[in-house]
Amino acid sequence: MVEMHEMVPGKRFDRYHELGQHAFGDKLGLWIVVPQQLIVEVGVNIVYMVTGGRSLKKFHDVICDGKCKDIKLTFFIMIFASVHFVLSQLPNLNSISGVSLAAAVMSLSYSTIAWGASVDKGKMVDVDYNLRATTTPGKVFGFFGALGEVAFAYAGHNVVLEIQATIPSTPEKPSKKPMWKGVVVAYIVVALCYFPVALIGYWAFGNSVDDNILITLNKPTWLIATANMMVVIHVIGSYQVHTHTHIPTNLFAIHIYKL
């Protein structure tokens, strides 16, 4: 996708639908690309909403330690969503660069805390490494769910053209060169974040580990609370990146629908 951004001399494909229109025609290209991209973007953002809400609730529960009134997860998701009423007013991806940087730093930080705290806690006494599912359908769904987790961890391909659009380019200095460097660095950082967490987390907790390992951990209190707030900041930034890229596409879809 990075190479395709400027594959036509003198033209930049700054949006997925523009590349689709080049390949399939103005109208058909929109109908092929826009619905699929919106499904992916909205689905990813729903995951971010739930993750942000769960981390806020975990922060609340860890800090209160049973002394506060129990609050439903729904309300924490609403609190997380309210932040985006403000951030969604920012005009474009360039305007949220600070939010994105903070999200990247938080990702490295809470991942390190997650595997470090798991090492400190050590292996559970009755740790079980067998598959959770005992039926064939359960194992099949678990397999496909695992593939989805891997794809989600290495997300970004669905907004790569929109991100690359923020990089200036000339015929002598195409944007693909710095973009490729950014992609390589980004995926190296992702690997450094996820692989230690996955390997050490499974070693420590086996198949009882939560999909968010910070939900499984409780001690030390201050460290786990801090890590969960880092997750919140991270998903706030990630949510905004995906939101700011699909709003213009959505407007194009509405325009075509009216036609």
C-alpha cells in the first residue's frame, strides 16, 4: 500500500477510496472500498471503546480496593466516550500528532509494566497450558479468534494511505521512503510490546490469563493502576487516528448515496 500511494506520476492516492476509484472506476470504486473500510474502522473503534472502559473500571477497582460503590462497565465506557466529544473537533491527523505520540509512549510503558509485573508475580501454582475449549467447534473458533488477535495487534494497514497523506512529497523525494522507515520502526516497536507480554503472560497464568493481562494483575496497586491509565491514554490516541481517517470517507459515501 505504501508503494501504491504515488504509483501514478503526478498523483497521490491519499485515501483508500481514491485508490479504489483508480482501479474500479469512480462510483464502483467507492462502493467496493468505503463499506469495507468503514466496517473495519468502526469495529476497531468499538474494541477501543470497550478496552478503554475496562481499563478505567480496573483503575477504579484497584484504587478503591473494595471500599467504593461498584460502578457498571457501561458507565466507564461512557466516560471514555465523552473524551472524544472534545478530541473529535480537531480538524485532521496533523492536529492530533501530540495525542498519537503520547499513545505510543504509553503503549511501550504499560507493556513493559505488564510483563515485568508478570515476572515478579511468577508462575501460578496450578497453571494450565491446555486449550480452554474442549469441543471441536470451540477449538476452531478459538483458532480464528487468535488470528484476529494477531491481525489486530498489527493493525494500521487499514489507515496507511491516510497516514502517508500527512507526509509531503516531491518527484525527487517521494513520501514512500520516510513512510517505509516509519512502518518498519512501528512494527518493531509493536513486536517489542506484544511478544514479551504474550510469552511471559502465558508462562505465568496459562489459559486463565485475560485478553488484557493488566485485568488479571492486581499487585502492586499503584503500578497496576498507573498501567491501566496508560492503556486508556493509548486507546484514546488510537481511537482518534482511526476516527479522523474515516470521517472524510463517510462524507463521500453519503454524497454517493444521495446521488
